[in-house]
Amino acid sequence: DSGVTQTPKHLITATGQRVTLRCSPRSGDLSVYWYQQSLDQGLQFLIQYYNGEERAKGNILERFSAQQFPDLHSELNLSSLELGDSALYFCASSVDDSTDTQYFGPGTRLTVL
Amino acid sequence: GDSVTQMEGPVTLSEEAFLTINCTYTATGYPSLFWYVQYPGEGLQLLLKATKADDKGSNKGFEATYRKETTSFHLEKGSVQVSDSAVYFCALYGGATNKLIFGTGTLLAVQP
């Protein structure tokens, strides 16, 4: 158990809908990262937050957004969902924004029908 | 840009066989290197890491050595078990950007 929690574990929704994925980092970690894992794209970095501020952006679509709250939990919002957004979404956390070691949560499996 | 290349799978071995999964990287500067493991239906777990040239990371019988001259970080284990069946990801952090960059993953299947 990495100490990073994600909810829900599974999510099934329809095209055009909007969903919110939630992540709680390990106790004491200030930085949260979101990744997407799909069969065709592999594991891709989406976005990083550190202590409430956006720190880095990767291959994140404009339909996706994220935020980190004062209690350090983070939410990833996915809107206007398409079939191709079906994937595993992982959250990871680290102590700060320059530490190289990240700890991953169990993931949320999103299925868009 | 920075990238990680690892051998295609699946790798199928018998129990107690020797394992090597190749990983090479391209990066500017001096990245840290990692192996993560993903067991079926689970998230990624950090298996081992190395932060500078000639460092050896090791954990649970697995080891990998950071070779700057060959830009490699091959994963090895002397005697695999059925419970080692999983997908193994090589990754780097640092280089041109401070983010984790993953290889495509290698599926290891160990048969009894």
C-alpha cells in the first residue's frame, strides 16, 4: 500500500458526459501528479500540482482540468468524454516538487460507452 | 527530447530462470532512473531506483545498474518466481524536464 488513495475504483459513463476523479496523496506529500494509461498511448503524464499550484503540464487535453485543494487532495475533471478517453487514470504523490520518487495510487478505471 | 526504450514483451520464463529486461534511455543531464512494477489489476509500485552513474538499485532480489556509458538500466533477477508475473516499467526523472517519463512496459509471465 503506497498511502495514495483514489476514488472511485471504476467509473462507467457515456460519451459527452463529465466525471471527476479524486486523489488523496500520502500524508506529508505536497505534490500530486496525474497520469493516463491506455493501450495505445502507454503511461502519459498529464499534470502536476504542488501545494495548490499548477507546476507542470504534460499531454493534457483542453477538455481535462485538475485542481489541488487546501487539504492537498486533488481532483481531475474530464468533460465532453469520448470513447478514446477510456483508460486507467493514476494519481501519484511526492514530498515536494523536485523529489524524483513518486508513489502511485491504485488507479481509476474509466470506461466511456 | 527525453525518452525510455525497453524491450518488447511478453517475456515468458520458467520458475527459477534468470531474468533480464533491457532498458535504455535518452536524456540531457543526469536523470534518476527507476523500475516500477504493475501487478494485475493494481497500480504501479516502485521497485528500485538509482540516482547516479554506477549506482546499483536493488529490491526483492531484483537489481539494476545505472550505466552512463551505455545509457542503460537493465533489470535482472537471478531466479524468478510465479509471483513475479507482472508488467515492468523503466522510467527516468530529470533530464530536460522534471517529470517521470516511462517506457512502454514489458509483460513478464513466469510459468511453474
